[in-house]
Amino acid sequence: MYFSYFDIDSVNEKNLKSGLKKLHIYRTEVQATVEKNDDTRPEYSLVHAQNPEVHETIDTLKKQFKGIKHLVLVGIGGSNLGTEAIHFVVDNGKVELHSLDTVSAHDIELLINKLKPVRSVKQLAVCVISKSGNTAETLVNAGVLLEVLEKKFKTAIYTQTIFIGNPNTDFMKAGKRLGVNLVPMPEIVGGRYSVTTEVGLVPLALLGHDTDAFISGILDASTDEFETVVAENASRVYHYIGKNFHHYNFFAFEPRLQKLGAWYRQLVAESLGKETDRAGKKVTKGFVPTISTPVELHSVGQLYMSGLDGVYTDFVTFDDDRTDFAIPKKGIAKTYGKFTVQEVATALYGGVMGAYQERSLPYRSTIFDEDIAYSLGLFMAMRMRETMYLAELTNVDAFNQPNVELYKNKTREILGLK
């Protein structure tokens, strides 16, 4: 994985060391959690994937669901974004992924129509994920979908269904009564950090992806080499927050990485977006995370390169050498006829870097140059740890989400539910 940076003048060795000094104790604690495989701390998400039980669960379910053509993933936020982020990059066409996240009768109808041609229940898997067991969006979507599928496939649909969540919730108890496959997730791990647990690994395995390579990337993120990069980047981003940079732009320069941006946006926003810090003081500084792709070079690219204050850009891309096309030497593209599509894409990336530097616009760049499944595991685990470190530097709790619970409570009040 290749990293590069273009910083404002105040990001220097002295200021980065200041952030690293503040992180020293916490870095030691997190590394101890990893080394001891400590499942009593929320940072356990960084190491859970190494446990033999995880691999046994994956292997068992892969055998049971061998030959499926469709996987329906029902969940929202941390329950589905990580899986989608990886699948949309490395989709090999073996299994089609369908997602239900927000409550939308229109989306449910579209999905039901897509599944009508499915004749055998063995071609279908339904994976329902709710950590808390009371996520309204997930329960409503799953309830409606399973009722429709039960009418078509009878109770056999439940042998093709997996519930993933915290043990002993009403959701998991209901699954046991229905006879679905129950997969517990570690209670200590929050939803937005759960892609490295059964929440991400099980659906990825059913989709036919290389979970071993993904897990290798996750675990390598805890090596000294990559942990040092993470700590320095946390110190760097913390400095930008202190300098009143308020807009964090995840620029997925390869469009297939857009879903990865959505996963990262949730990770950062829920972890750092707090009303008060751990001392009870009002939080007044922070980023609003957004996502861009090369399409935006002809829209908000104009805005960013005009020198809008307070924008920090995070470029993420990879070299895709699996597919390339020679550009015709005749016709409308003849000016570029001596190049390939990938060569032009690389030049565009370099052109944007050059434009940002000319405009003195700060950014960081990550280029995946290894196996993509491995790189995604490495990147996501590094960003999870970096977010934990940023929370420590800004003195907020990275693992709670009190304001998200507020909308859930208000929804239940409107519906007259306790």
C-alpha cells in the first residue's frame, strides 16, 4: 500500500510528535488488547477475526450455502456498509447481492420482483443483521421480505436464512423459534467497527470472496509498520481539526471505491460526531465527511480547487491491471491513441494531484498495490484504529452514539411503541 501526503506548512515533525505524545498511553493499551486477544474492550474488533471459531463458522456456512445465486443482505449502517464496500470492488459475479437498508416499500417491491425468477430455495440466502436486535429498519424489512418468501418456499426459507446479532436479544430468540441459522457477534464490538467480525465475514464468504486474504489484511494492520502509519495519520488529521478544517472529502478516484467512502463516512461521523467530550465539554470542532468520485471533478472539483477554506481531501484508488483497453488510433479519441485506458486514468490522477499542489490544497493519498481483498482488510482496519486514535486525541468516546439512539426513541414514540 502506497501513501503520500501534501500538507499545510504547520504540519511538521514537531506538531506530529505532539500528537503522538498524547497518544502514547492509548496506543499501548490498544496494542495490548490485540496481543492479549482481549474481548473485554471495544478495540477487540481489530483482532477478533483471528479466532478459530470465526473460521469454523465461515467454513460451515460456506458448505451449507454452496451454490447460492442470490444473497439478500438486510441491515443498515455498520450491518451492511462494510460488506457492500468490499463486494462492489471485488465482485466476481458468482453471487448477486441485494440489499435492504432504509424502510422503503418501493425498494421492497423491486427486490421481490427481482427474486421472482428464483425457483429453488437453495439458490437463495437471506442474511439479516441487527446488533441490538431492535433496529426498526431491519426488523420491518426482514419481516415483510420473509413473509413473502415463506408464501413461495414455505418454511424451507428459514433454513436458508441467517440472523447475526448480539446473543440473547429478542431478535435472536425469534430466529431460534423460526429455525434460522444463528450467528452471534461479539457484544463488545460496535456496529460501525463490525466489518471485521461475523457481520462482515459471513456475508462476504457467502458471496464467494477471499475472506482469508481480507482477514490477513485486518491482522497486518496491527503490525508495527502499519500501526506507526496509523498513529502519524491520526496526529496529522487531529492537527487539521485544530486548524478549523471542517470538511473531510473522501475522494474515491476509482468509482468502485465509492461504497468504501460510505463505510468510512459512517465510521468517522458516528465515532467523532459527539455533542460533548468525555469531560462534559461541548465539542466545537470536527469534520463533516463527504464522498466524491472523478465525476465530481466537473462539479465540486471546481469548488475545491477554487481554494475553499477548511477542506481536507483523502484520495483513495488502486491500480487495476486485470482489465485494460487500447484507445483507437483513429476516430474521436485519436489524440489519445498511443495510450491505454488505464494510462489515461493514471494521468488524470496525477493531474489532480498536481492541481491540488499548485493550489496549495492539502490531501493524503492511498494507492492499493497488493491483492485487493488483502488491501481492503488492511485499509479498513487501519482506518478503524485511526478513528479510535482520533477520538482519543479529541477526547470523545469513539464507541457510543447517543444522538443516533435519539431518533430511534422518537420513532417509537410516534408509533406508540414502548
